[in-house]
Amino acid sequence: MKKQEEKDLVDILLATYNTNLNYLKIQIDSILNQSHRQIHLIISDDCSSDEKVKEVLEEYAEKDNRVTVYLQPQNLGYLKNFEFLLQQSEAPYVMFCDHDDIWYADKVKKSLGILKGRDVDLVYTDAEQIDEQGAILHTSYLSYKNMPQIEGKDNILAFSRHIAIGCSQLFTKKIKEQMLPFSEEMMAHDWLSVYLASKEKGIYCMKEPLFGYRLHNSNVFGGRNLKQNLKLWKKDNGSGLKSYHAYRQKAIVDAYLKGAQMCGAYSKKLGRELSKEEQDVLDYYQQIEKTKYVNWHIKRYCQYLKFKGIGKRALKEVLLFHFPVLGYMLFVIM
């Protein structure tokens, strides 16, 4: 491989497990047809019981020398599988990849161009949300989900909330090396990559949708709105007050507190002191988790969680965090 090709090589990390074969083939084809040809698609199948998945992956590896496939002898689990993939990566640049999306032809090329041009350690892009047949549901995933569109260094949002889905990211080898090995506090590798990059050269959001992010019934993460998530929760747990308190605690702990704790643990691991703002965020989450009726200290929410374009999401979060009684009323009627 020529030096320039090695310099611009991008490792694309794909984790699979009993995936829909039609989605998988469409996604892999979209990656191999990228206009940026210097890619290495590294696939780790997490011991799928469907032998056809393994056969299809091995066929791709035989046809294209840019594809490497690992078939795990036993199930590692979602996070460990991504840790394994990161451990195999040696390229200067890294991208996470879902098994069921569709990458548009210039996704890698444009992401890499912006990362170099802006001289940052991570870029993330917008996406079009698509359905099971590939039809566009929403032209901007970031706007639909009221996600932060931020750039620069030391943005507190990179610590306090999940910023960018993994399949939208491209980041440098330096960030990958800081992520490994995964700590016990690891809960979202794509939250961590953004946080670590924000502490280095910084991050940048690309407003252009560069892939189709698929929504379907078996999505593990992302895609669904609050109403859809509540419907699934109430189906399994009921709609009573006890169910709501369990939902609220899980939402605060799993979607906010654990992420901030993970970032804090990695700061310690890398020999960094938490900033006053970061410690305030941790204290804030622990305080609101214990709130049963009303918590009037909304100022810290405005300081550490609000962003331009948050829209109705802010109202829903404030109800969840600060007004559990009103939040329960919303929980019942949705």
C-alpha cells in the first residue's frame, strides 16, 4: 500500500449478531462502494446462531481484500464485541458502523475531509432516518431527535449527555487508543469517543445527512421517539405509579448518570482532574435521581444540559428531572 493510502486509511468497525441478511448485504455494499477507497472493513460476528450470516460475511471477505471477518467462538456481548473491534484497528482513522444502515457514497470522503480541514479529533454527521423498506421518514435525524449540533473543545454537553450515534462518527487513532481497554464503567462507546475528542483537538458536527439510519422493530438503540419508548415500557411494566418511578430512575441513571460517571472514570484513568462543571453535573444527576415530588433547582439543567434547538425535549426532560408528579401525568396519557 502506498504511503498516502496508508495515511488516509479508515478502519470501519462492524459488529453483527443474527442480523437481517438483506439489511446486512445492502449496508456492506454501500460501504465497499464508498468514493474513498482506502478503507478496511473489520467485521466481528458475535457467535450468531444463524449460519447464513457467517457464510455471507466470509463470502465478502473472499471477494474483497479490504474486508476482514472474525467469527467469535462464544458470545461476547455488544460492548465487548466493539472493544474487540477497536483492538483490531490500526488505521489512522476509525468509524463505527451499524449492520442495517445505508451509507451514502461520500460519507467517508466528506467526513475525513472535514476532520482534516477543521483539525479536530472527531466529526459526526446528520442522517436521514429510513424505515424497513428504505423510505425516508425524517430528512434530519439530528433535528427530529433534538440532538446537539456542537463544535469545539471542552463543551460540557460532551460530558453531560449523549451527543452523537456511533455510526455517524469518524475519529482519530489517538481517541481509539484512549478508549482502550474498556473500563468497568463503560456504558456507551460512542458517548465516550465524543467526550475524549472534546478534551483533545475537539469535535465538529456536519449538518449534511450522509447515511440512512434505519428504524425497525428490532432496533437495539436509538431511532424511536419518547411516545414509542413509553408504549413499549408500559406494555412490559404497566402504567401505574410504581412503573413510572422505575421508568424514571432507569431513564436518569442509564441515559444520563452512568454516561457522566463513565466520562469521569476515563478522566481519572488518563490522569485528568474533573472540572468544576463536570463535578456539578455528577452531583446534579445524583440529586435529581432521589427526587420524589419536586426539585426546584432547575438552574443547573439550563447550565449543563440545554442547547440550541433542543425544542420540546427540554420540557420533557425538566418534567422528568424536576417535576415527577407532572411527569407521571404525562406518562399515563402518552
